[in-house]
Amino acid sequence: MIDAKAARQDGPAALKLKGIKIMKNVLTWLVNPPTMGPKSTLLLRLMAGGVFLWEGILKFVYTNQGIGRFTKLGMPFPHFTADFVACLEIFGGLLLLSGLMTRLIAVPFLIEMIVAILSTKISLYLGTSPLPLPPAPPRVGIWAVFHEIRSDYAQLLTGPGKWSLDALLHRHRQPAGRQEKRRSPIGERAA
């Protein structure tokens, strides 16, 4: 049993070390995504990366998709915010398309998608959206939200896979003879 007085004295230092270890584990997890997924991951990556890329470009090309949209939604500094999000989507879309740093770019994309969902879908559900309503039913309510959220949801569900720059870099960094063992998605199987 640990002495309570000793635990209090070692508390801040031990807590700091534990925090550093957790942060190191998170960073390791972010920069070392699994690269042994199915080859079909490439298709998901191309779809999600493509959507981010062209949506970012559209924010620059059409005012109603960029500054106009962010102004209607009441975003602070709509010009800066629209340009920042557009650049994030273009750069991040290219990273997803190439399969490079997919987990790292997923973090700001996750934040962006949550903000997009909260800023547009709640008002759509309530029928108070400052944006134009969908052209065909369902126009408001939960089914309209489910229909409109499909792209946001799909964009969050991808990783690098075998055919990615992350996988290529991972293979290049491994010493000769040490190949990553392929894991069964179900778990270890009996021989």
C-alpha cells in the first residue's frame, strides 16, 4: 500500500510525468496511423479528400459558398474565417487524397465538421436556418438533418490504408526484415 503522505509529495511530479507520457502516446498515435487497412480505403480517401478539396475551392470561387455563407451564419470575421476554412479544406483535402498525415489533418477536420453541423443543422432541424432550405422535401426536421448531414458524416470516416504516402513512409522507416504483421479485424484466430 502506498503511503498517502509520500503520494502527496510525489503527486505533482508524478502527475506531470503521467501527462507527458499521455501526450507522447497521443502524438505517436497521430503520426503513426495503421497502414494495413483494406485497399478499398483508397476509394474512401479519394471521396472524402475530393469533397474537402473542391468545397475549399468553391469557397474562393463563389461568394455564397464562402464569405456570404459565413456572414449569413453569423460567424465572427467571416472573410478571414471563410478564407481560413477554404485553405484548410484545400490543403487537408490534398493530404487526404495522397494519404499523408491523415490522422493529423483529421483533428482540424473533426473540429470543422462539428462546427458545421452545429451551426447549420440545428437551425435546419428547427426550420430557422438563415441559409436556403433544401430544394426538395424533407426541408426541415430530423429527416432533413439526416439528409443534409450525410456528407459531413462521411468525411469523418477515412484513414490512410495500404495505398497511401503514410504507408509508403511507414515501410521506408522500418528496418529490413521487420514487416508489420497483418491483424485480423476480428482478432487472433486459432491455428
